[in-house]
Amino acid sequence: MSTVRRLGRISVPELKARKGGEPIVCLTAYTTPMARRLDPHVDLLMVGDSLGMVLYGFDSTLRVTLDMMVAHGAAVRRGSERACLVVDLPFASYQESPEVAYRAAARLMAETGCSAVKLEGGREMAPTVAFLVARGIPVMGHVGLTPQSVNMLGGYRARGRDPEQREAITADAVAIAEAGAFSLVVEGVVEPLARAITQRIAIPTIGIGGSPACDGQVLVIDDLIGMFDSFTPKFVKRYAEIGDQVAAAAIAYAADVRARRFPAKEHLFGTET
């Protein structure tokens, strides 16, 4: 029997229907070439505001702008055709009011062609999620360790170690799910809490430093391939060391240039005879 090639992207309803089923495979992407390489192998490409740290060298995600997210979201859209595409709303683009969030989200969707937007926050953001969803904008939530709130949280520490935090994060997850989000990133929380949230809510959870019980997993691609080495979170598994290979290639190139081995005859024009 011949294999039927899929036409079109994996849709938001398709991902939502994966609750409790086949795990959702998600990676971040920020550029067209990377999107082309990842697209055949993942269900969801996330253009995360983590690009501020891994591409721009910022010390947090707080300096990322809506213009940046639009540019990188459009680039990933051009490099992909299968995966569902979700783009982050950056810091200060949505917290002021549901109306402000709508304008930012509508711009992201119109200018990038993404399938959905992602925003951070819990109960305080539930009215905004409901406002967006009611106006046709699919929303992915994000609770637990929320990088845009790093200053309020006191750093990148695992969350949910004490009963008060566990109750608060669970309430956040429930509120975002009930507000109409189609999925929820659960980041940097103790494993039993991520497992409990996954069992509690009716939408898929996407874990990053969560639990294997989550309905899917996401990693930052630069962490996965060893291109970002400023720090390595506990939840990261490196599947390659591309950074070392890049350095080795640069060393070999520099040696060839200094020894006048490059360019060689085969790299030149007009030397065929």
C-alpha cells in the first residue's frame, strides 16, 4: 500500500485531540534553514522568545520585541509546511489588557501565518485567553517557571516544591485550560506536579522540565544540539554537539587560509585549462 503524503499542516484541533494519546513532539525554531530540517520530524514548531537568549545574547527574554517575533515567525513559516506553528507573544505585548493582547496576537498571525500564539501566566491571564479565543485566535498557555516573570520569581528555579506553590500552579493551569487554551506548556516544575496537572486538565500538556507523563515535550533546539552553552538547564538532554563541530570547522578553515591551502585550484574560476 502506498503512503499518502499529508497535505497541509497539523492543525490546532488535531493537536488538542492528542490528549492522552501519541505524545506531541515539539522543538523551537527561529530561522528558515532550521525549520526546513526540523519540520518533517516534529508535530509542533514553536518560535519561542528564547531566541532573545540563544540568538541575540540577551540575559533574559525581556528585551525581545514583537518585531523580532514577527520576523522570526515569518522565517520559520517559510521553512515549514507540515508542523503546526506557534509563536510567542513577547513580554509587555499582551499583559496590559485583552485588547492590547488581541492587537499583538492578530499582528503575529497576520504577518507570520502562524497557527496559534503562546502567552505566559495563570489565573491573571485567563480573561485575556478567553478574549483571544472568542475572537478566533488559538492560544497555548504556559505555567510554572515563566521566563518573562524571572525577576518576580527570583531566578530560574524549579517551581512547585512547597504546597502553596503547587496549589497556585495547579489553579493557574486549570484557569488557563478553562479559559479555552488548546494546550499548555508546563515548565520547570517538580515531576509529580506536572503529572498531576496533566491528569487534571482536559487539554494537552507540553512538558519542559516537567514529566514524561505530559502529553508532549519541547526543548530549545540550540540546547538540544549544543549550540547554546552559556548554561545548561537540568531538563536538557544534548543530542549533538554542533557547537564543537562549528569551532573545529573554523579552526581548520583558519589553518588553511594562513597556510594558503585555501582557496585551492578547484575553488577558483578561470583555471580549468
